[in-house]
Amino acid sequence: MFVRRSFAVIAAASALCAVTAPAASARAAGSAAAAPGSAAAPAGKLPDGLYGKSDPKYDGVWRQSVALLAQKAAGAKPAAEAVEWLARQQCDDGSFTSYRADPGAECDAKKTPSDTNATALAVQALSAVGGRGGTVRDSLDWLESVQNEDGGWGYNPGSPSDANSVSVVIGAYSAAGRDAERIRKDGDSPYDALRKLQLGCDADESDRGAYAYQPGKKGELEANGDATAAATLAGFGSGLLVGAREGDGGGTAKGKARKQRPLEPPKCGKDGKDGDGKLPGGRTEAAEAGAAYLAAVLKKGGGHLRAVTPGAEGGPDYGNTADAVIALAAGGHRAEAEKSLDWLAGGLGKWDKSRNDPAAIGGVMLAVHATGGDAAKLGKTALLERLNATGPRPARMPDADGGGNGEEDGGDFTKWSLVGAGIAAGAGVGILLSGRRKRQGL
């Protein structure tokens, strides 16, 4: 999810190993719902196994990770070559960068600096697909080694903590079955870093519970819908694949949405203050306050968040709206989440990225999954088929009931089932049928 920054900011981060990050920045490196659309197609051939047709320089690992998570959410088994491509992007120290054109060469910290966001989302994806425990452990060890003194992370190692980066890393630990609360630096946890970025009881009532991306020059905090969606999801202890943990198969065709829970706005004193101005309560209360803020902003916007990117200010922000749906659903606020999902269903036709951008398509699929729906589709839109068209077809597709037992490896399952049925009906040669099934591992 999340970690959204404009294309220009991503480029600056890659070149300078630092985050310029305005508090109201637009989406960072290929968030869960949208990758930078201004990237031109690369001059050379795209790598085998990669999803998406645009230049992967700034978002290759991110969009690949979202694609794999979305396929798992839909009950599909990702193609081996797609998983292998992602795993091979890892550097020797355990980190990932946005994209490595030559995975066989050593990572160059100057040309392709390590990226906490790409690393964390790769962990989430590889935890979901399973079988990559060593890769996951190395990445988590690296993330812990570059943790800031305030308990958080910035986009690149050593850069100031921001809400989006902290949140996607929390999601990585959660996806791997580890409690981010225990990952501390000088006594501070990632949740401590997030609380420093949350607007409290001393803020305007309409902004209480929101998160800022980073503090302003004078330490002021400005409410940011993108950062709030990211931090709220992290506060509920989840990664993008809501309900999934390592070892449970990485998600099912239908999400594990929680029962409906009422929203709980922050409880501040009668005068609008509470102690030192901070919100009362702990991590759960902080997440609930973030959810209440998101729900209020979505309702005010007619079901969606509004864009803050230059040139698109005030227009609908499809990607961040999908992120907000995931965050609300993770907290059990299904009614509010489903209202915005309905808005997405009606607006997909106007969102160009939803046609062929794997991160955009995958983000919507993850939103559907979070609310308990079939991630393969939204309304009449076949999301899984759209996603598959941008890269390798999954090794196995979900069946019509979403059980994950459909066509495998180019249709062999279906082909041999029909052959076997004919043989059994015509000649009753069960031994031959059994042999064929055994050779296929069925």
C-alpha cells in the first residue's frame, strides 16, 4: 500500500538517497493501487517474469509485489518465473532496490540505492507465496539494521522517518508472522514513530486522528489521506493482504474480513484538549482514530479521496481510495469500506491505470479481498484477467467457486481430466488414469 510519492520525488530519492517528501506528496513508488504512469516504456526488452509494460526503473519491485499479492488474494498460484524474478532482485545484504536491470551484478548504492519500501513489500509478497523463508529473513534483518533512532524508517536508509515507509515495514513484519512492536531502536518501536506523526487533540476537530507524511519545517503536522490510510492499516497490524500470515497460504479467493465494528472517533477533553494534546490510548486507539478520520473524509468526498498531485488537485484519487478501503476493512469497518468500494466499481472505467497497470489493478483486487469479496472481479470487471494480461499467467487459476483448484500449468489439469473421464467411461482403465494423474502430481 501506500508509500506514495510522485514520480519526481521517487527519482530524487533514487538519485540522492534522501527523501524530500512534502507532507502532502502524491503517491510514492507504485503504491498498492497505482504506479507512476509517466514512466516511458523501456528501450530494450522487458525482463521475463515481470508484470507491466512500462519502464520498471522506479517501480519494478513494487508492482511485481502487488501483482503477486493480488493473485494470491484471488486464489491463484503465481507463476514460478514471476516469483523467481522478484526473489532475484534482492541484494546480497538482504535489501531490495526499486529495480535491478542486471540481477547478476552487485548492487550499486549510488545508482540504485536500497529502498525500504520495495524491500518491505517484497517481504509481504514472498511471505504470501511461501517457500522463500531465507529471502524473507535476510530482508527483515536488513530492515532492522537500518531502523532509525525514533523507531521508524525513511524511504532510503538514513532518511527521516515518514508514515508511509514505517507503515509498509510494519506490514512486512506482520506478513512474516513477527510483531513489529518488538523491533525497537533505543527503546522506540515503529508504532512510537507513527504516533509522533498523528494529529492529536490539539488539532482541528476534523483533522484529529489523521497522520502527516512527515513534519513540516517547523514541526507542524498536516493531515494526509494517503499517510493516514497507510498508518491505519499498520496500526491494525496488517499488511496489504488483509488477514494473511506466513504459513496460512497467503490469502484465499475470498477475504477474511472481520465483523462490522462501529467507528470510534478520538476521545478528547471537553475543551478539545487532552493532556499534552496527544490522543489518549495506545496503538489500537490510534488506528481507530485514523479510521474515523478516513471514513469522514470519504463520506465528505462522496465515497472517495481527492487527489493532491500537481495537475490533478481536487479530482478523484482512485489509488488512495483503494488504500483507504483496505485500511477500514482491516479494522472491521466493512460498511464504510464497502461504500467506497462501490464507488470504485462505478469509476473504474474512468481510471486509465485500471486497464493495464499491475499495481493499480492489484490494489483494487486487494481492496475487494479485504472486504470479503472475490478479488478476481469487481462488478462486471474481470480484474484477475486484466492483471494476468500484463505478465506471466499464474501457474494455477481459481475455479469458478474461488477455491483455487482450477486450470494449472497451461491447462493440463483440465485436459487430463477430460481425457481421464473418456478413458474411464469407455474402457474402465483406472490404472492408466491413475498413472497419468501421478505423473502430473495431481
